[in-house]
Amino acid sequence: MTNIVLIGGIVVTCTIVILLAILSLRTQHREVVRLQALQQAWAKAQEVQRHHWEEQQHKEFIRLENTLVGTIEETANLERQRIKAEQTYAIDKLASLPYIEDTPLPLPNSQDHAASERSGYQPHSFQGAYLANANLSYRYLRNADLRDTNLAQANLFMADLTGACLRGANLSEADLSAANLSFADLTGALLTNANMLVTDLNNTILIRANLLQAHQLTTEQIHHAVIDGSTQLDDHIDITRPRHPRIPLF
């Protein structure tokens, strides 16, 4: 009898333990399901928030892009208007430039500004102007201010540029044949592919100037100019030859 009671107690105890275990497992399962649901809800909320943030960023990017494009277009329009105004102004000034035959012969040492002022001539200023392809042949431009001027492919045949300031000017492919550049300052000027046939370079400053592939340029011309190691010249120009003083014309 005692054994039966003992066995019955054991069975009841085991049953209770099993029921408690099952109840605990169900409770844990419900908690796991709840946590998974919370995690899924959080992930969905994060996805919605990320999608919303991406949309906002995309809209902001488009707005900034449109603003930037508008600013660039406005700046480009202003630059075009500025260049057009400068070109119009330069063209008007070019029309008033005297020709060499209309000016009196220069006096000795007339490359000086003082001598020019005494003769009543006022040097012209085209600093930074766009004069590419301009026809300046036979024009009188003594002591003119042509710093940073774009004279690419300009026609300067027989032009008088004595004492002119052409620092940083673009003279690439320009026709400088028979032009007078004596005492002119061409520091840092670009003269690639320019026509230099019998161009007068007496005391012309060519420091840091680029004369590579300049046409008809001779060693004799360079020997009368002011150059240094920064002057870019083609290999056929022999700067090692001794220089001879030039006989003045006056």
C-alpha cells in the first residue's frame, strides 16, 4: 500500500513538473513571439523612417542641384554680358585707334611715357580685353596697356607696339610680322605659333614668355631681346652665340 501511495505521489509530482514545464515553454514562446513582433515593428518603422529620409534627401538634392544650375546659368549669362560689353567697348576703342601713317614720326627716345605725353599722345588701355582675331594692322599702339589681353590670331602686321605693356597677353597664332615690339614688356606672354617674321624685338622683355613654334623667329631677333632661363624657345634658337650691340636708328 505504501508503495502504491509513493508511486502515485511520484506520478503526480512528475505530472505537475511536466505541466509547469509546458506552461513555462508556452509563456516563453509567447514572449518570443511578442519580441519578434516588436522587432519586426521596429524594423518596419526604421524602414519607413529611412525611406522618408531618403525621399527628403532626394528632394533636397534636387533643390540644391536646381539652385546650383540656376546660379551657374546666371553667372554664365553675366559673364557673357560682361564679355559682350567689353567687346563692344573694345571695338569702339579700336575704331578710334590711329594708323601709323596718321601719326607724326617719333622723336628719339620717344619710347618714354614722358616723351609721349609731351607729344600729346595718350596711350590706349585694353587691359584684359578680348581682341582675338582683331585687325590691328598698321595701328599705332605705342605704350598701350595690353596686360592680360586676348590677342589670339589677331592681325598685328606692321603695328607699332613700342613700349607697350603686354604682360600675360595671349598672342598665340597672332600675325606679328614686321610689327615693332621694341622696349615692349611681354613678360609671361603666350606667343606660340605666332608669325614673327622680321618682328622688331629690340630690348623687348621676354622673361617667362612662351615662343615655342613661333614662325620665322630667328636667333638674331632673340639676341636683341631681354630673355632669361624661363623664356621658352625652340631648339633652333641659339642663345649661346655672343650678342652684338644693335646700331640705333636715331
